[in-house]
Amino acid sequence: MASKIQTVHHWIDAADRVVVLTGAGISTDSGIPDFRGPQGLWTRNPEAEKMSNIHHYVADREVRKAAWRARLAHPVWSARPNAGHAALAVLERRGKLLALITQNIDGLHQRAGNSPGRIIEVHGTVHLVICLDCGWKGPMEETLERIRAGEEDPPCRKCNGILKSDTISFGQPLSPEVINRAITAAQQADLLLSIGTSLQVYPVAGLVPAAKAAGARVVILNAQPTPFDNIADAVLDGSLSYLLPEICGD
């Protein structure tokens, strides 16, 4: 493992355009559970997946009420960036990072010091609320205050429509503009790091073979095997809070 870590470190040193793709696995050391892992949110509570399905969310007030309770209690509000997040900020400070594409909605990359302009949030952010009817957006904290004050399913104050976090739920389309930015970045990479993602959900999973086809080296860091381990130039399995500082530092 040590020699493999050293090899990846050398690849990063030699790279000019590193593109990073992150999934839930990078935030587990910050106390935010992943979804599909052995202790994942949906693994332990399959009913929780309904709250992430737009059709259930829109049709069932009880699902929305449960979703708001879950948002209020979500560990994201007390989570802090971990050493893995910090290492990716170091990568940017070294002038290596072209783009950071994340499936995460927690905002921890920004808090760790990565520039918002380099971060591509393909699944949105939990820090904003959106009205599904009129499109109004506002800070999540203001709506959470309404939950704390006793509202169970707070409607939009502009049009009385349904509010939800400004995140992409199952059944909702991804933003074509955001996905196009991600694809363009992947195709421009000379090295792609896929970190803490199962690479099972498309179109994001397709960024890995897209980068490879465009000539990039591909390194996969994940606790479980992924469908693209066979095309990766290196696969690292271990604590991301340990591995990322080792491979990203000077």
C-alpha cells in the first residue's frame, strides 16, 4: 500500500489538471452517514429512501413532515470538515485542482477552503431551500426556524407551494448546465481522483470512463469495490482522512 500511495503522490505532483469527484464516503469521518454502505442511511432504514424520492415527497404530506424532521436533526449542521476535505483544499492551493465535482450536499468542501467557483455540486446543496411551485430560493436556516416554531410542513410564503431542500431527489432531473460543466472538466483532466463514491449512479458515474477515454489517469479511493476498478490506474482502500493528506500534500 505504501508504494501505491507514493506512486499516486508522484502522479499528482506531475499533473497540471487534477479533477476530483467526491461522494458520501469523504464525509463519513465528519459524522455524516453515507447511503449504501454497511452502516448507510438507506441500508439501516429503507423507509428513509422515500424522503429522497420526489414523487413520494410531493404526493404525501407525511413524507414531507418526516423529511423536515430529518433535516432539522441532520448531522450536517454540526459537522466539520475532516482531514480528507482539508487535503483537497491543499491540492487547490498547490495550483493542481481544475475542478471539484461533488455528489455531496453538505457544503463541507467550501468550509474546508475550496473555492466555490471550482466546486460543481451536481446534487445541489442542503443549505438552500427551493419552492417546487414558483422557484423561490432562500436560506435553509430560515425555514428550519419555522419548523422549530411548530410548523410541520412549511409552505412557500410567496405562493403557498411546497418547499424542499435545494437538492436533487430521485425522480428529479439533474441540471444540464451543471452536468455539462462536470463532463467538460472530466474530459480536460490529466488526472481524475474518484473519492468515496460507489460510482453506481449515472450520469455522474460516467465521468470516470469519460476522463479515462480522454487520456487521464484515474485513481479510485473507496471503501467498497466500484464498477470501474478495472479501468483505474490505481485503487486505494482505506481511511480517506489518512490517504488524502498522504497523496495530496507537498
